[in-house]
Amino acid sequence: MAIQLSVLDQSPILQGSSPQEALQQTIELAKRVDQLGYKRFWMSEHHSAQSLAGSTPELLTGIIAQATERIKVGTGGVLLPHYSTYKVAEIFRTLESLYPGRIDLGVGRAPGGMPGVNYALNKGKYPDVQSFPKQVADLLSYLEGGSPEGYQAYATPLGPTVPPVWILGSSGSSAGLAGELGANYTFAQFINPDGGPAAIQQYYDHFIPSERQKEPSASAAVFTVVGNTEEEAEYLASSLDVSLLMADQGQIRNHFMSPEEAQRYTFSYFEAERVKYNRNRMIVGNVESVKQQLEQMAADFQIDEIIANIIVYPFEKRLESYEKLAQAFQLNRK
């Protein structure tokens, strides 16, 4: 089975760079992977995250679509409980009208932030995540020209094409919902290393064909680190090891550290065990090893698309990593 490769970018702020530089790097990365033949370029939504500059993927989607030529562009994803479903539909109907056939709308259920952020986004109220299934169903209806909430409100501009909706999740419940609604599904392996194959199977088992989509379509997103050698890969991965550990501990940093800085960190026994566990969220190795691991992951998950999330230092190494993967998988370069 041929594996298609896509990209998830979180606009990481690398050591020595600024948020403004991180956003410019997102644009530069998108242009490069478009040339390399990657299928999709998705951007995540994070709020009040000091080391990630990507807070508005719906805005970046238009900017990236304008800067590229053929790659599909979208969100990985919009945190739907925070927003008006109708407004989200309008934004993506507009994007689809501007870039027909190139826009993806990925949505997630998680609030995606600390309580203060959640309240700030919802006028002092906590988001109603229990209404997520209805929100997604309403979103699909609005995108397709319906008025599901009875307000006689239609998402415009109308057009001949509709952006595909992807439900992003890290559990079986989101997978089952995606299947029942006839949407697409992506498992966030980079967030939760457990239960991916079972969630994908639940999606397949619950999939109901619809007019918009006759067959199920699933993928998985995973942190990926590619080195020239196994030793270099471990060296590059050390900065992600420490960054994820600090995030688990609630430590706030304004950048992703360099491997040089990470190498100076001394782990306690429990920290070392946590780092070992977090490695299940990653694929690490030289290019041949990474290719084999990604192929095995695709087989285990029964999918033909992997979304690589590469955060290594410096930025030039990120570009080089995506280039190595493209070459290894013989992507259709422009």
C-alpha cells in the first residue's frame, strides 16, 4: 500500500527565534512541502501557549493557500466548542470559494487550554463540549447549504464544492462520531500514544456512507524526528523529549530548546520513565528506520496517510527532515 504523507505544523517558536519568525517559518515550510509533493498542510490551534505561535489556523489557512499551489491546506484543527458553528461554516465556505478543492476543515472537541483561556474565549463561561456531536452535525449541514438550527440562516458564499470535514481526536468516542456522521477521521498519536488502531477500527465499524462521502477516510498524526544517523536522530529528539516533559509538568517556556540545552538536563527516575512513555508519541530514527516505522504504523492503523509533525532545532533541520521523508517515500515533486 502506497503511503501518502502530510504535514501538521504548530508554528513552534524555536530557541533564539520570535513568534513573528515562527509564523514566517510556517509559510516557508508550507511552500517547501508543496514543492516536495506532500498531500496536506494543516495548522493547529493553541491559545496562551508561549512556545507555539499558531493560535488562528483558520486565518493561516487562507494565507498558506495563497502562498502555495497544489497542496491541500486546512486546520488541525478548529476547537469547535469555542465558536459559532455558523460562523465557522461561513469562514470555510469563503476559503473553499477562493481555493476550490484545496481546503480541509479539521475540528476538535477538546477545549485546548487552561480554564482562564476557555473562559476568555467563551465570555466567562466554560465551553459546552457535550454539544460537540450536534455542533459537527450542524456544521456539515451549514456547509452543504442547510439551515439546521431553524434560524433561516445559510452559510455563504454558496458554491459547487464543499470543504471536507475531518474530526480530530485521540479516543474512540470521536472516532465513532466521525463514522456515524460520514466524515473523515484523524487520530492524534502525537497527543495520545494509546488506542490508535482501536479508534480507527471503531471509525471504520461505525462509518455510514453519505452523499458527501461514500467511503471512510482515516489518517494519524505523529511527532517525527529524522536524522542522518540514529545518533543524530536521538540528539535532535532530546529537545522534544524535554519540552514535552516540561509541558506535562506544567512548566511554561517561551521556546522549544535546542538539543545543546536539552543535553544538559538531568532526569529523575520518574522523569526518565515519562520521557520513555512520551517516545510512544514519536517516530525517531534515521531516514530508513523512520520510513519502516511509518509503514508499520500505517499497517497497524489500517490507514494510507500519515501526518508528520516535525519539531526539531534549528529550522533548517525541519526543512531537511521533510525533504528526507519526501525522498524516501518518492513523493511526486513539482
